[in-house]
Amino acid sequence: MSDRLQQLAVFVRTVETGSFSRAAREFGLTQPSASRAVAALEDRLGVKLIARTTRRISLTDPGEALLERLRDALAAVEDAENAARGADQLTGVLRVALPPTYGARRIAPLLPAFLEKQPLLKVDLMMADRYEDLIAEGADLALRLGEQPDSSFVTRRLESARRLFIAAPAYLARWGEPKGLADLSRLDMIMGQAALDEQTWIARRNGAPEMMRVEARIRASSASGVVACAAAGLGVAVASIWMCAEELASGALREILTDYSLDPIPVFIVFPAGRRPSQKARIFAEYLEQAVARPPRQA
């Protein structure tokens, strides 16, 4: 990257992340180097772009005008370079924000085939259960579970994950296997952090909905924690198939209440608002859509 392009790119990421330090890390620079890059850009243009204080940075009017045009311009430069190399020769770093369990168990196994076609591309999997500001985090795209309330994002549905009731065989042997939703009232419930202390579960049997008010005895702050607690024999949980497929295959967990169905969890590809998705983000999204559409291999 030329000095002029790097100055522009560092300026954009400094504003988006709100920090010279965070922008510097993305470009492999020191914090003083990132600050000098923006200062050199200001000197070259003859205007002040960023107002610096001890607590925060803010844009001046010229900075606002430059930022508005730069985001798409820098993405267009990267796309042009990749287009010259060919779609199978993407470069740089693809940053993907996604939930840890879904990322580890669903997406990671799909990466080898993608990276084999893209030997020059690096991937940064930004795994977190919390949802961050995609632009501030520098993500090219995100994978999100559940309906997306923020309509400002550009979203595409990737797939739907089946949800099921699970418990460890040892727990069921001790306390008995429930035959209906109402039987869960005598068992211990395991829930994730997003659940309230009390929650109504709705499941359908033969198309007819049944509801039950449940209270968590065990709460875990991550999806993998929910599955681990269930496998440890602490109670009954609801999990998507990709959260617990390994434990079901090994026998550490069993699906119960199989004549009931729960609403599936939709999975969306989400692009940051306010910018055109990069070529590498679009190609990766297309690859994921094709990969999840393929039927699983039979053993």
C-alpha cells in the first residue's frame, strides 16, 4: 500500500474505531505512526480532519466530507486490485464477526475448501456472543443468529438452524425422560444469558402449540456453555442442531421430546451499514450460501 493510500486508510479506520491505537493494530503500526500518518494527510490537504482531545476524537467538517467519499473509494481500489488478479486471487484480511459456537462448529469446517481457492487471503474470525458495531470492529461481514431488528444493515438469510430439546443420558436415567412439555416442570432447566429468569417455551406437537413457563436453575453466558452444562448432566436445555451435533453423535447428549418441534433459528449474513461490501466479503458470502445448500456427506 502506498503512503498516500495508507494515510487515507488509517484516517478512515481511526474515525470508525474511535482510536488511533486500534487503527494502528489493524495496519501493523505503532500508535504514534498512525497518528503521524493522519497528521501527514492533514498537512498534505492543508485542512484539519480530526479534532483530538484526551478522551475522544471527532471529525471536523472537512473530515466529514472526506470520510463520506473515502469509504467507497478505498473499497473500490481494493476491488479493482482483486479484479486484476482474478476472483480466485483475493488478498488482504477477511474479517468475519460471528458467534463462537456457530463459528467453531458450523463455519470453521467450511473454511478449508474456501481458503484452498484463495491462497493469498487471510481470515480473522472475530468470535463473540455479544454483537458489536461492525464498522468500529472492522468486520467485512457478520453472521448473526435470530431475527435482525436493525433494518439499516444489509442482510441475507443464510440458513435456518433446527432447535431441539437435549439432556444427558445419565440425567434422564436418574430423573426420568419427559413424555410431554408439561413434564419439564419437574426437571432442571439450563438457559443461555439472553433468557429471562422466567420464560415461556412454545413447542408444537402434531401442529398444535403447547406453552410452558420455565425457570432456569443453571444459566450459561455462551451457547457452548449451555451445551457443556447439559452434557455434564445438569438438566434439560434447548439448543440448535449446530450447537450440539458432536455431543449427539458421541452419545454425550440425547434429543428428547422428539415429537415436538421448536421454531428454528434463522442465520443471516450481515454487511456493515453505510458502505459497499468488499469483493472478498461478497465472494465469501456466496461461497457460504453454496456450501450450506449442499447436502451433508453420508458416512
